[in-house]
Amino acid sequence: MTPIFRESSSWALTVVLLLATGFEGASAQAGEEGGGLVVRRLAFQGNASFPDWELETAIATTSSSWFATFPLVSWIGLGEKRRFNEQDFRRDVERLRLFYRIHGFLEVAVDTTVTRTAEDVFITFRIAEGEPVRVTSLDIAGLDTLSQSEQLLEDLPLRVGRPFDRILLIAAADTIQTRLRDRGYPEARVLVRRFQVDSARRGAEVNLLVEPGPTAVIGEINVQGTRVVDSVFVRSLLATEPGRDFRERDIAQSQLNLYRSELFRFAAVALDTAHYVSGSGVVPITIQVVEAPFHRIRLAAGYGTIDCFRGGAGLRRRCLRSMC
């Protein structure tokens, strides 16, 4: 199988270096909280494909708050002031390039305009996106034996004609896998079998391989952590039961039902991987809960200019029908 990133050595090295320098820059910036230039403006130009807020999440440099940047009120001194870090700023150019390359824009160019005063700095990233590499073919193998397989491929994040976005490639594989698990295939996997990028023609051919595995039903349901609440009552709150077809959405709905009962501070519903036998067609489920307090007392006291002293108290009791 082909890994997600084709240029494995260069891509991996770039990502590791950026992550490592990001931590270093963060600590250096933390040390400059008391001094340094204040970032009064952080702007982007030329970013037609991605909004400003998305690019801001990809870099380390951040702008000061609205009160500290809006000209009519910034002179008051209100708002959070964020300091300029020279090292982080230089690495932000590479972070933006990497961001665009991951999203299919291999010809991107990033430049900067920086205006400094005695106390402030105004930053603009000027981006020339270039033409993206687009998906020319998307072949998905392994669905021949499944009924209504076309529904599994509806509205995938990655499509022919769209930019070859590596993040959306992973999202497309995850979407197909999730849909299969909602159809009763707990061992479903979707692998990136191959992809080939032609930079000169700005095209990418993508091949995915689907391994659905066998269908399965719900097996034994084991409840752990109950002390007062009866395990039979816990099972009655679930959206599934032994013998029913496995559906991943039923597992998620069961956990939501437990929280909505307000009987538990913590609730987790998951496959019992310790007792699950691959290919058996039976999926055991484990439920772990931490019961919430069944009695809660609330006290309040205060002072008002008209009514003088005020006070209040309340008692809330949660219980099962069999306990009340």
C-alpha cells in the first residue's frame, strides 16, 4: 500500500521540524509576554481558497484582541496584547507553504510585508496560491460484493475535479469506513492503495481499497461501575440489544442515552476488544459508568439594597422508579 504522503522522507522531516520548532517558539513567546512588539494587525492577501481564520490556525503568530487593534479604542489600553516573536514569524511562512501543499496547492508562494514602529508591528502575509493539483480519477475497489454500494460513495469529501487535498483523502476513507460500520461491518477498513501525482499536468490519480470484513450482531453486554443503579435498567437505556445487527451509530446513541438519564457522571459504551474474536460475527459490548450523586443540596446567600439580606436553598433528588 502507498502511504498517505508520497514524498515520505521530505514531508515527514518537514512536519517534524515544524512541530518541534513550534514548541520552541511557543516557549520563547511565553518568555516575551512582558516585552517586545505588540501585534496590532495580522492580515492575509491572495488567499482565495481558504478564509483568514483557517490560515490563522495554521501559524503561531496571533493578532492582539479587537480592543487592542481597533484604532478608535486601542489607545485606551484595553484588550489582550500578543507579542511578536521573530523566530515564530519566520517559520510561519513555511507553515503556510506546508498547509497549502497538503491541500493540493504545490505551486504556492508566500511573502510578507512587515511594518514596525517603536512599540507595534503590523503583519501581512501575501499569498500567491497558484493552480492546485486536481483529482483526475478516484478508483475505489472492494465494493463489488456489497449491495447498494453507490450509497457508500455519495458526497465524499474528495471528488474528481476537486483539488487533491491529503486531509480530504483521509476524510473520504474514514467516511466510507464509518458508513460500512453503520451497516453492520465492525471490521471494515479502507486503505489508500495507491495515488500518483503529476505535478506537470496538475493531476492526481487515487486508488482506495475497501475491506468490509464479515457482518456481525451484538453479543453479550457487560455493565461495569454500577453500585445503586441496576444493570438491567442500564441495558434498557441502550439503543441496541443482544442479537441485533451491529450498528456503530447505535453504540453512539446508547452512550448519549446514558448521559441524558442524568444518572451518571461518566458513561462509555464500546466494543469489548478483550473478548472480541475477529471473524466470529458476534460483537461483545462493554459499558463503563460512574454514577452521579442522587441527592444534591444547593444553598445561596446574598445582599440587596432593597430587600437587604437574601437567602435560598434547594434539594434535588434523582432516583429510579424502583427507588422512589
